[in-house]
Amino acid sequence: MGKRSIEMLVGVFVLLGMLGLVFLALKAANLGSMGGTASYSVTARFDNIGGLKVRAPVRSAGVNVGRVTAISLDPKTFQGVVKMDIDRSFQFPKDTSAKILTAGLLGDQYVGMSPGGDDANLADGETVAQTQSAVVLENLIGQFMTGKAAEAGSAAPEAGK
């Protein structure tokens, strides 16, 4: 092999490596899916969205059914408004509930959709009525600590009897 052909092979190898890195970056950022599929938009209102981000997955029974497209704050109710695009192949009943869940103990957050039993389905632009806000780990720890402190405070007088 000549010097020129070795340089060409190295160039092709470097180009394939760069393409592989771009592919991994797109997969890690969740930018490689849900492109070009027909979808409908629904909105949900939460008291606390936690660490939910735009482009976070929307899942039902562990299956990705859509993506979060926008997050905003309603200036009147001070609730987080989450807009989601759901793949048209997944039709959810009107009484579907939406929860903000965490993947694993400290993983990314996503919206979990639990279908109801209504005969009518959610249409484009409708709002999910039943929502459950994100569970914030700091709040849980604080409640646990204040509960233990109150329990210890109420147990102290009994110890002196």
C-alpha cells in the first residue's frame, strides 16, 4: 500500500469516528427520535415540575409515546404548564392522568401517562385534567427530618415519667 492510500484510510476512519460521536451526542440529548412522526399536542398543569426539561420523554407503561415540547409558568395560577406532543398512534382517553416521575433514584424526570377508561379520547390542544406533581427529594428529606424531630420531642416527656 502506498502512502496515499494509507492516508485515505486514516481519513475515512477519522470521519466514521466523528459521525459515531455525533450519533451518540444526538442519542444522549434525545434529539434522534420523534422526528417527522404525526403527533397531537396536549397540555398539563402541575404545581411543581421539579427538574423536568424540554425534550424529556412522555411514557406510558414504560414505552415512549411522546416528548415535552414546552414548559412555562401560568402568571395567574403560578402553575407549571407543560406542553407535550404525543404520537398519533397512541390515543389516550380524556380521563388520562399525567405524573412527573423520575427514572431511577436520581435519574432524569419524565412525564408518565396513565390512561383512564373514558370512551372519548384526548384531542389536539386539550388539557390533561388529572395531574400529580414531581416529588422533590429535598422536600421528602425535610418532611422526614421534621417528622422525626416532632416524634423525638413528643417522646421526651414520656421518658421522664
